[in-house]
Amino acid sequence: MTQTLTLSNEMVATLNQRGTPVAAVLAVKFAVCVTKMASRRRTRVALAQLEPWQLRDVGLTPTEAHDESIKVFWKA
């Protein structure tokens, strides 16, 4: 999923080579940023709802899961 959310410098250069307006490039960057934030929030909400046995399956302790789940969505 990270690959679909990442806008690399190469992609931006490709957009610029094709004469894409600056506003369009900025709009794409903004959309990628908002999508990343929404994904982080959904993931953290889901993480907070996992049972201890599920956390063990993914290699997290309840404390680690709690620490991650209370992070604000704009922090990676």
C-alpha cells in the first residue's frame, strides 16, 4: 500500500515534463498526503481494537500497540 501512496521525485519530474500545471502537481501531492494520513488513522484505530493474542501474532506488546494507537494521524 505504501507504494501507491508515495509520490516520488521521479513521478513529479514526469508530470513536469509533460507540461502539467503546477497547481495539478500540488493537488496530487496534497491528495497523497491526505491519503497517507487517513490510512494512518484507520490503521491505528484498528490496532487499538486488537486482542492481546492478535498483538502477539504481529509481534507487538499491548504497551507498544497502545503507544502507536494514540499517536496523532499526521505523525509517521
